[in-house]
Amino acid sequence: MKSERSDEGCAALAKCVTLAIALSLATPALATDYPLTIENCGTTITFPAPPERVVTIKSTATEMLLALGLGDKIVGVGFQDGPAPAEWAPQTELPILADRVPSQEVVLEAEPDFVYGGWESSFAADAAGTRDSLHALGVATYVAPTACRSSGTPEKLTFEDIFDQILEMGMIFDVESRAAELVSQQRALLGSIKPAADLTGVWYSSATSTPYVGAGLGGPQMTMEALGIANIFSDVPDTWTSASWEAIVDEDPDLMILVDAEWNSVDQKIRLLNDNPATVNMSAVQNARYLTIPFPAAEPGVRSVPATVDMANQLADLNPSTR
């Protein structure tokens, strides 16, 4: 049986989404002027026309296109971290090129005119091929800007960076109005979140003896700030960092955000926290104060806003003051 708070929250979110759609439908249709030249992660790419055959590497790239209604353009996927959300699930099964990053030979067999990578490392000579080598073969490439590290330490990530990527992808595929509508919907959802106050937390992604956690510049920090949770590793100038259980225990955060991955599930993480003498007495562990997020949504992308809203609802159930 749903609580009154849950019903009211759903109604409020539905109202926000309805308003965002109404506003976007009142916006004149936009069209891309080709050839389109953009700068992406230190590389200049020119699109003579919208891509027609796309290989996506990583779930963030695949889901970006699915959310924009471009699933019919995808001719192959690699390194998928989990299934797409039901509302974006493709009508037909997407061809899987490889469980991890496909080789350049495998990529080229799919005859793409565009390769969209969620990680910069996907474009290596021993992976999908360097960007230069693919461009020389007439295949355009794109690295999710949120994952670009070519200039060294990245700038602090914001939701605006994700919205910019949605809009840029809309421009590349000549679906700018569709992208603007999606951004309007996500802005409304993000604006519906009521941040908590006076809570500390840690974003626990993976690993056991040396936990891999969210630092001060990436998606975890962006999400925790939206939720009103002070990240105990916010002073680390990076997107992610390897920490120590001793440092986490010393801070004794109010709650822990646990990433649910196929190779390191939430259940496994909770067992570890309860079995480890160093962590079992932490207040978050003793009181099971956990927020969870599926791994595909934990990497910055089109799922970041919906995942943040979901965690805000989880947080409201843990902390009545956020209701």
C-alpha cells in the first residue's frame, strides 16, 4: 500500500513532466544545418549528414540514443553494463558485438558511419581503434564529454554538462527538438528534488580491500550535492578515488550510496560491510542507511537525473525530515 507521501510525490513529478512536455511542444521545430563540425574531447569531427549506422560502446552511449528515439540507428553495441530502463528499451534486440570493448575489426564488420564511446579508453589501438584511424576510414567518432580526460584533471561535472551532451547529440542526429524536450523534462524532474540537510555520505562503487569511491569532481559529487548529502571525499580533486576503510570509518558517514553491479552487487557489499570488523560498527551499517543505484545509472549520462530522483525518494524513506 503506497504512503500518502509517495502518492503526492508521484503526482508532483507527473505534473512537472506534463508541464515540461507542454512547454517543449510549444517550441518551434529545430533543424541541423549540415555539414556540422564540432569539437569533441580534443578532436574535430565533421558530419556531412545525420549518422545512419551507429556502434555504441558502454551503456551510457546506448541509452543516450535510445532516450532520443534513435534505437533504429544502432547496428551494434559493446561493453553494456546492464539492461536499459523499460521506458527506453529497444523494440528489437540490439546486436552485441562484444561483452567488453569490441576490436576495430569487429567494429568495422558492422559497417558503421559513427562510433559513440562512453569512455575515452574505448578508442585505443588495441580496442575499437584510434579516433584518427577510424576517421581515415570514414567513420566519425564521439567520446562522451563527461568521460573526457584528454586535458588532464577534468572540471567539476554538473547536470548542465549532461544536458549539453543531450543537446549536442540531438544536433548531430538532426533531432534537436526531441533533445530539447528531453532536457526540459529532466530539468523539471531535477527541480522537483527537495535536498536533505546535515547529512554526510560516501559513494561506494566497487572493490573490497581498497574501496573505490566517488570523489569531488564527477557524477557522484554532482548527484550527492543535488540530494543535499555532503560527500566525505569531496576534497579529492578527481572524479573517483581509491580510499581506505579506515578513512571511511573515521568519518562515520550518516549513509552510504551503494552501486549495484553484476560483478559486485549491493548484497555483496552489505555482506562485506557487516562481516568486516572495521566497518560493522559504523552508524550507516548498524542502521542499514543505504541508498542504491544500478551501475549503468552510476556513470554520468541520460540516466543521471532519473537516478537522482529515485535516490531522493529512497532518502525520504530513510530520513523523514526530507519529506
